[in-house]
Amino acid sequence: MRRGDVSKKECADCVGNASIQITQLCPMTKVSFLCKGRQKTDIPVFDFGTVAAATSNFSSANEVGRGGFGSVYKGVMNDGTEIAVKRLSKYSGQGNEEFKNEVRLIAKLQHRNLVKILGCCIREDEKLLIYEYLPNKSLDSLLYDETKRSLLDWGKRYEIAYGDSILRIIHRDLKVSTVLLDVALNPKISDFGLARICGGDQIEGKTKRVIGTYGYMAPEYAMQGQFSIKSDVYSYGVLLLEIITGQRNSGCYHMNPFCYLIGHVWELWKGGKCMDIVDKSIGNTYSEEIVSRCIQIGLLCVQRYASDRPTMSTVVFMLGNADVVLPFPKQPAFIDESDYNGNIQSTCNQTCSVNRVTITAVEAR
């Protein structure tokens, strides 16, 4: 219970700082993190030398991923346990705050669709997070691989899309590369360094540091730094359309004046030809009615205005109840270059890969 002479934020900051400092002062002990609801979660603290040995001293051959804040390495512990180690870049803009945020969040979050954390490690300027290792890596490693994408039939793609979380999280960088797959191709969401737990009345916020990936960012977040639970709904809509089509949102479509995936899907859906965009590698393993419905849900998620998007709980309900009548979507966001206020243009005469650029620090207008 916090003292009456300090604010809620001051109390939370104090507890957060203590949770990090104890890992430095007691490097071989377990750390108990205090969470909402007076819950405690023990996070083992790993010895740096042990982790370095498990990853062959962070060898490039063991590197399995790289993001805006550092690299991820595969490691094998002495007992044969495979681990994934997120090593925070010493030169990244993340620093202690985002690292503390990630540790706090993952300590609280326990769900079948979230990557499990095994421990952490801090030594001087080295900050490590140790996760369970998922052998099938990220969704994009299968979805965009010509030889592996056939492993994702419609049933499995639908399961991945439907995989939901019971916690209200503002992730702020939900995309195909942050959805990892276990041995049975079950989805697990990773990378919570940017996430926020939404408490009772905390359903939105504003930041001057826009962090995320163009093409997945909601317009109000990309241009104004305004984020909410509806921001992740937008990102989920893009993700859903990519799962169905097997195509990147950054791809160019010369038959379509809007050039990129969302606009292309919108035009085909309006013309009653949305089946033309379905990934051919799925074969005949799907019902056109169900797939068309999923495309419509995806378009509802990428609406221009946050108020027009459904909540994630509504999305889950719509996906799981085929009898529910869906609203008719309006024209999605980022359909024309004016949506970017001149900051980012998306025309076929320009490089469309801008949608895949990861932004780590942008001052919003």
C-alpha cells in the first residue's frame, strides 16, 4: 500500500526502480515483482557468463532476429534447455525505462498466447531478457516463404488470427514479426518493450516519441502520437489481411492506384472480388463465406477514425460467431497520400517499402 504523501506515479516509479536495482545488487537470486492486485511474480536472474556461454558469446551464428532495440539470440543451457535471449543494444534509444517497462509487463502477463519469460540479466551496460525458445520463429518467416507458406492452411491461419489475449494491452508494435509460433504453430505475441497495461480508466495516451512500424501504425498514432486500445485494433486489421493474402502491406499493386495492400483489398472487396486476393497456397481448404467475412472484419479494423473501429473483444466475438451481421466498412485509412499530411506518400511512383521501416524515435506533430 502506498503512502498518502506520494502520488500513484511516484509509488509506481519507486517500485519499478527497486525491481531493477535488486537484480544488480543480488545477481544470483530470484526477484519478486509487485504487480496490480498485490500479485507477486518471481523472475529468475541469470548470471551473465552463463547466458554468454549458452549463446556462444552472442555469436552471429546464433542470432535469430534483430529489432530496433537490439538482437535476439538462440542459446542452449547446460541442461539442454533452449532459450531465446533479447540483448538490448548499448546504443539504442531504449535505455533503462523501456527495459524496466518490459520486465514489469512480462512479470505480470501470463497467457497461452504470450511468449513466456524465463528470466533477466543486468550487468553494467548489458541488459538481457531470457525467453522460451520457439522453433518456428516468427509468423513472417513462414507466411512469406514460398516453400514454407503451404504449412499454413486456412485452419491454421484462422487459429493464429483468432488467438486472443485476456489482458488489455497497448502493444504499439503489433505485426507479423512480433507473432512467434511454437512447435504446433500456435501464436505467441512477443516484444512488450512498448506495451502498456490498461488499468481501469487508462484506455489511451499521447506521446511525442512515436515508436512502431509504418504500415501497421494507426493514423492518429503515426501523425499525432495518440495511442489507445483502438491503435492495436488497426495493427491487428493489417495483420489479419496479411495472414489471409500472404502478402506484405508494403507491396505494390500496379493494377491498383492505391498501390498497397489495404487499398488493394478495399477495391476488390467493393467490387465483390475479394477472393482474388486470397493466398493461392491455401488451396481449397477454406469456405469463401468465412474468408470473405474475415476480410470484412480486417477492413473494419483499419478504419480511418478510431471511433469507427471495433474493440478487440468485439473482433473476437465477430470471428467466433458466423451468424452475427457485420457492419459495412467505410473507406480505410491511408487510402490516399493526403492521409499522411504530406509526411509520407504512398504512390506507385515511390518506394513502397516505407511501410516496413521501424521507427524508434520520431517527434509527432
